[in-house]
Amino acid sequence: MPDTLRRAIDAIEPEMIETRHHLHQNPELSFQEEKTAALVAERLGQLGLTVQTGVGGHGVVATLQGARPGRTLAIRADMDALPIQEQSRLPYCSRQPGVMHACGHDGHTTILLGTAKTLAALRGEMAGNVRFIFQPAEEVVGGAHRMCEAGVMDGVDAVIALHGWPQIGLGQIGVRSGAMMASAETFEIRIQGQGAHAAYPHLSVDPIVVGAQVVTALQTLVSRETDPNDPVVVTVGQFHAGTAYNIIPGTAHLAGTVRTLSNETRRSMPDRIRRVVEGVCAAARASCEFAYHEGTPPVMNDPGINNLIAEVGRETLGEENVLTIPHPSMGAEDFAVYLDYAPGAMFRLGLGETAPIHTPTFDFEDRALRVGVELFCRVALRFLDDPASKR
Ligand SMILES: [Zn+2]
Ligand SMILES: [Zn+2]
């Protein structure tokens, strides 16, 4: 099987590189992935799959049914690009001013298309189904919720995904059991004070001074309320107030993000933050409005599925090329949402020497495409073959 598989991937590699370059040249922002989705739908249709389009926005889904019944594995790719002006001399540099595939979702989409093509040819030997999920709007954390609400995880037994990763060598992958990426949620605070002349502070309730105390007090949630072994990040990234140096303004607006690695801590954060914000404001005679916006949970990789990926990775790439990711990242990834519906795992696909993701010179490594396809295919075949592979 592996040799047949490799030959099949060899055969489609040039086409995949071409597809990836085309996507890289034509990036689309979150919720605007119209042309990308059309390309994906067309390619899946050519494989004889029944394709659903417009799922949760511009999402595309198709299920490959094997010759015999069995379990269903979902594989997810994301399709959106970022609002970054590309700074490269690549012949396939972005043609969209200010929009760029700086997170490698062009690579993810191409890999999943290559996987669909490769597995479709093996349909006759397959027991069970593989569902290909092409998701819009990962970067703004919204696509996954919509896809899942539209039912793409119905009947799915497990779900996998990958993310290209520059800090990992080409031909290597990074795996991790348990928490891998953090939850990400946002909050907004509007402090209502009392404006006054800057020279008469006693006539004011200064929302800048109150806001400064709020920012400081919020940090004690991290340093004094939550377990140091259970990481939390509270970042106030916006603080807007005032119009002139000699006027105490009436209001201040703050906004920030909260990251956690456990759902228990995640659920506790809105109340904790509200208590601190309201308490500090009350102590200073200010009033406040507080809003907390639910985002994405932490990515909690299922140990069984993670082991399956690691095992297949060691067989395919060699023992030394499957790295264990030492620490979870406090960055977020909305793949986490799928994990609320079925066990699964995400792994990092090594891209070798390339600029960091989300920077203007990043590029997905073409040579990593085939590695991603082979791993997806082999994990899928192993999962469908072996009902006990979830060990
Ligand atoms: Zn990204
Ligand atoms: Zn990404």
C-alpha cells in the first residue's frame, strides 16, 4: 500500500504545486472565500463526489464513501487569507493588494484536495468514509462554529487537521497529546466617569485613572488567582480615552483577549474579569459596561488519535522525524470547535526554513505538500481499517 500510495502522490505533485501557487496568487479574506470555494468544489466534483457548497458561509464539504461500511473520519482544511501586504519576489506573489496567504491556508487547502484525489482512487479498498471539510474564516474564529452548526460533524467518529509550521524541519511533524493551542475570547469594557478640566481633578471621576487600575488589577487574575501550572493570558490590547492633554474625559474604552489551556479555567474567566472590573470601578465611583464574547475553546488533542498520527508519522517519515511539541501555544485555532463534536487531533507539518506565519515574507513550502497528503491518507486508511486504532 505505501508504495502505491507514494506513486499516486508523485503523480499529482506537479498539479498540487500549481494549485497552491494559484491559491497563493488569489488570496481571499475571511468570509470572502468565494473563488477559493468554487475551485475546491469543482475539483471535488471532478472526483465524482457529491459536493455541498455554501456550508456555513463559503464552506465546502464532500464525503468519500468506501466500498464497505465503516467509520467516518473528517479531515479539515481552512481556506482564508490575511490582511497583510505580501513582500516577496515570488513569481506567484499575491495579486490582491493588502491580502496574503500568510498563514499557509493555501497549502492546507491544496493538501486536502490532494488527499481527496488520492483517496478517491482507493475507494474500492476502503471500509468507511472520509469527509473533507474546507472551512472559511479560520483567522477571525467564526468559520468552524458555522460549519459545525450546519451539521458537518454529524456522523463523524474522529477529526484531524494539520497546520504548516516554519519552526519544524521539512519532512518532520510535531505532535502533542492534550492541550495544544489555547482558547481565545475577547472582552470590552466601557468605563463611565465624569469629565472635568484637567486642573480640577476633584470635580471629575477620571476614567483614565480607573482604567489604568483595571488593567493592573486584571493581571492579578493571572498572578494571584489562577494556578501557575494552568496558564492564562489576559491582555488589554486597546485603551482609548481622551481628546486633549488638559481635559479629563468622561469615558474610557478598553478591549482585550483571554487565553486559557483548560475549559474549566476558560469558563471561570468571564465572571472573574467582570468582578474585578466592576469592583475597581465601584471603588472609584465610576460605572461600567462589560461585554464578554465567546470565541474558541482550547485545542485538546485526543491521546488516541494523536498516537495514531504519531505512529503513522514514525512509519512514514522515520522515528526521528516525529517531534513532540514541548509546550502548548497560547495562540488559538478554531479547529478546537470540531473537537467538541468528536475526538480528534491536529498536528504541525514541518515547513523548514521559511519566515514565521502571519508575516509578509512567509510562504508555504511546496515540498511539504506531499508529506501532508501522505500522512492524511495513511492516517485515514489506518483509522478506517482498524476499529481499535483509537487506543
Ligand atoms: Zn493564522
Ligand atoms: Zn492558520
